[in-house]
Amino acid sequence: MKACILTTAHSPFDERIFHKEARSLTEAGYEVVIVAPYETSLIKEGIRIQAVPPLSARADRIWRLNSLYRTALQENADIYHFHDPDLIPVGLRLSRKHGKPVVYDVHEYYGDSLLTRYWIPRPLRKLVARTVDLLEKRAARSFAGIITVNGHMAELFQRENPEGAILHNYPLKRQFEFPRPERIKPPVILYLGGINRERGLEIILRAMPLVRAKHPEAVCELVGPAETEDLGPEFSQLDPWLERGGVHLRGKIPYEQVPGVLAQSSIALVPLLPTLNYRKAIPVKLLEYMAAGLPVVGSRFGYIEEIVEKNQCGLLNEPGDPESLAQDICTLIENPQRSLNYAKNGWDAFQREYTWEKEQSKLIKLYERILAARNP
């Protein structure tokens, strides 16, 4: 059986798309092709990447849909699986016009996330968010199955389409099988993943000078793409803030380098703001920190609070409060045994409950049900 995975917003080597889902399907015996913007077509680990022209701007994802649709159709796959809401028109054409079973993989609350997008004029955000949410739910009726990432999201889509699976975006256990150093000096505070204002960039920039006033050897590594367009006017000159806080913007790194970055860190941050989207989502970075044996400092709300309190793997601070964040970081620096206990608790919880290897069978069973219904 041939599975064709489609994306416009992600790299073909995205962690969930390639390393989790595509590899799991390949191991289960599927022929897998990923159609995505990339420089060239290639085969990696038995998975074929069929490149479409790379995107130069956000609007390109809309204008290039026809190209991606034609490429996907040429693959003549037994099942199609797409990841981005702007691909809904492609999924509908494959399903309605060509009778192909199509799976929609929903990663986040897209309607809610649009309420905080700086590139949408503020007066239009509520209208755009409601429209996208309505179209997404109606389109779900036409797909063979819906994949979601938590129970709350699954309930929203089950009203429209009862066929689906909850695939928590848990980390790969095999990615985190590396030795941890017993002690890191100077203290390395890590934020891993894309960062912007609503993910806590301003709070980190304000907190780190307070940390360094007590611990001048401390540094903060921000590893992932950074969006600075939505920061307040006081951050128009970013370099002085970075210098005062010992903050380094490292940018995005290859997936294979993530374990090394985690291994060289000593404290990990989840300073998200309580937007509608983040109140309902499980931050993957939190679970990756736990998998790497790092004590966590996170915002006190939603799944962050629930997971940290349940597993006693770190400290919680008030969202949007740099003084509270700085105090918790200093507490962990000054109490190494307490930090070690949090780290061990998080690692144990990951091994017990939060690995992708425990999720992947749900994906295979969903495919089997869909294909069996189409080929009784």
C-alpha cells in the first residue's frame, strides 16, 4: 500500500511528519512518499521526498496549491495524509473528485492561533479565526479520518467525523538515548523550538538580566526560529537585551542535533503565554525536556501545569511575569540536588507514559480501518 503525505508549512524532514509518522508507516510495510516544498527530490531511510518548488513567502502556500495537488495526484496513492489547513482544498479535491481516502492531521487549534497573528490586521482577526474554524470543521466531514493531538481536540472533530485517532505528539524514545553529564558549568538555560512574543520571548529577555545579576555565569540558548516582528517597541534594539541577558539566538538546527543541545543544557524553559491555543495544547518541548532529563521552569496554566505538577519535574511561575521566571531559574541553579530530583522525575515519567513508540500503533490501526472500509 502506498501512502502520500502532504505539507506546505513544514519541512519534509519535520519531526512529526518524517521521523515519527512516515518512519512508523515505512516500518509497517507502507510505501511512503512525502510531497513538500524542498530544493530537490530524494530518498532517505526508504522514504521518498517528492519536492515541489520551495516557498518564498507565506502567501506562496496558497498560490502553489495547484502544483502540489497535481504532484500528489500523479502519485496515485492508496491513501493521502495532509498536515496544514491551507491544504484542505487539495484534500477535498482528492476525496470528492477522485474518491481517494484522505486523512487530515490537525496539529493545533488553528482558528484560535489566528487571533494572535501579527500579520493579520487586528480588526479582522476574529472574523478570520471564526471563518477558518467553520471551514475546517465542515471540510472534516469529507475526509476518511481525522488525526488530533489531544482528547479535547478530538471531541471537537468527532461531532463532524467520528473516524479518527488521537496521536499525542510525544517524543521518540530512541532519540533520547544519550548520557547526561553530571554537572554543567556555567548554567545553560535552554528554550527549544520556534519562539515569539506569545511563546515567551519578551519574558525571557526581561528575566535573564535578573538571573545574571545573581549568577553572571548563566547563559540562555534560544534554539529555533525566532519571530521578533511582534515584540514591543522597547525591543526595537534587540542586541542590548541579548547582551545583558547572556541570550544567544541560535536559530533552527537539524533534527539530528537536538539531542546534543539538550545534553549540554542544565535548565529548560516553557514560558508560554496563556493564549487560547496554548491553554489547550501539550507543548512538545516540555516532553522533550523531560525525555532529556532536564528540570523544567514553566508557566502555571493548562497542560504545562498539569504535567509538571503530576510528575514533579520542575517549577511553575506566573505566565508573563519575568521576576517569577527569574526567581525559579535561580532556585534551580542554587539547589542542584532539587534540580536533579526534578530531572529524574521527568525522565521516569517520559519513559513510563510519553513516548511516541506507544502512540504509533494508533496510526497504523487507523490506516488499516480506512483502507479496509474502502476495500471490503
